[in-house]
Amino acid sequence: MKKIETDLPGVVLLEPNVLGDDRGFFLESYHAEKFAALGIHESFVQDNHSRSLQNTVRGLHYQLKFAQAKLCRVTLGKVLDVVVDVRRGSPTFGKWAGFELSAENHRIIYVPRGFAHGFSVLSEHAEFLYKCSDFYHPEDEYGVLWNDTDIGIEWQVREPILSQKDQRNPRLKHIASERLPEYEAPVGGRGKLLSLGKHTPVLGARNRMLERAGYEVVSASSVQDAERKLKAQRFDAAIIGYTFSKKEKQLLAKLTGDGYDLPAILLYIKPGDMGIPASAHVSAVNGEAALLAAITSVLRGRVMENKARTAAPGGASREIESV
């Protein structure tokens, strides 16, 4: 899988390895561990499939409360896939980028949360498939006018076909700031994690994976060691390994949660461990992608809690790094 950076930071174009012969071709359109190695750590929960006529324009759409990252490709025909940065405060706010996706080039586009998305159909018909990181909530759908002159998208169609809803979308400059996603600048990497485990080879492999993903990692191999590290350093989350006994997991969950108000991700093999209180439970057999997705989700939730506390009358909270 070839990764191509774009002019919009975070938006990534992917070119899969295509194996062809006289019968046709084969490709991997998604592989959680390979995508995680490329820096895409999403857990996708919904697949969508649309078919559209030539000159159709769909978009521009985005979400707020249930923001969706998307992984898009075309299996029939050709489209111009368009992404617009609508995150208030972003250095590239209002900028757009377009990418040709087709059944022939097999390209895939990754669109992170916070970007408006749409496409125009350049062939007689097109079938468009995309994976979403959250479920669709119609009450949380927002839009930007497709032909907003301030953005200046070149859709490459002469007589566009649009839904009535998309024709009524406002221009970007007329959208209230509270109805736009907020830009979160990266701060010193992705976060600092306390990684807990008793089995040295397993712990080492996990820590190397986390470091490759951009996290700062500190290890502890016992409840006592964890308490020493928590007293001496500040962390954004803890990972409790599956090699601990159930009693040790319970003690570590209580220590991190009640003692230090730190979100904890519990790795488990036995389903009974899911009864231990934690911010997230991840099956150890589900691989790196599941753990990375859980960390992203937990830290993003922590950021939102921090903002809510700060905004509340008399509220205060500690700073944590953006995800």
C-alpha cells in the first residue's frame, strides 16, 4: 500500500498493490494492521455504497457530534473526490483538494474528521463505496454550498445534478462558528502512555508499536511499579496488559481511575475481565489496530471532557495533549 500525502494535512491518498492476471485482479482495500502502520488508526463501523449518474454532485457534507472519518473508493466509473477543510482555526481553513478516484486506478482516499466531503461523477455512471468511523445520524449532518465562490471548487461538470438539500446548503462564511468543527493543533506528539504488563517480550512489542504510532511510552511491570511511575510523572492514559491476574487488573484499574483520574484501557483474553471498570476494553486477540483505535477514542473523549470542564462556570481542568 503506497501512502501519498496531500496539500491538506491528515488527508491521505492510498494506492493499493494490485495483483492482476488473465482472470482479472485482486487487491486489499482495507487491512487494519497495515493501515495502522501508515498512521490510520480508525475503527470503521459502517459501510456505504452509492450509485450515481454522470454530472451528479453530492456534498459538501460533514458532521459534528458524531464526526465521521471516511475511507472512500470507486468500483465502477470515475469521480472527482473533493475534500474541504472546515475546521475553525485551521491553517488550511476553506482550502480544498480534489482527487480522481476510479475503478481503473483503484485509488483510496482517507478523509479525517473535521473535513467536508463530496464528489462529482465524471463517467456515465459511478459506484462509490466508503467506510465510516461512526454511525450516520441524520440530525447531525451539516453541509457547505457546493459552488461556494470563496472556496472555488472546480467540479469538472457542466450541468450538475444535485439534491434539493445540497442546493440549500449555506456558504462557508455564513455558517456560525459553533456549527463548525474545531481545529486541534498537534502538541508534542500524540500523548504519553503508561504501558503496564508482566511479560517482558509482550510488553516490549506493544511499546514499540505504540512508539511507531507516535506515542511517548513509559513501562511498569507491577502494581507497585505503576504507583511509583504515577506519582513521579504525568500521563494521558494507561494500558493494563492481559498478563496480569484478575486481582492485579482490578487493583491497577482502581489505582489509575480512582487514584489519578486517568483513563485506562484494559486488554483482556477472558471475557470475565470485561466486568473490571475501565474506560475501554479491548480483546488482546484483535491486534494492534483495535488497541490504537481505542487509545484514539479514549484520548479524544478526554479532550472533550477537558474542554467541557474549562467552559463550565468555575470549572478547571489540566491540559492534555491533542490527539
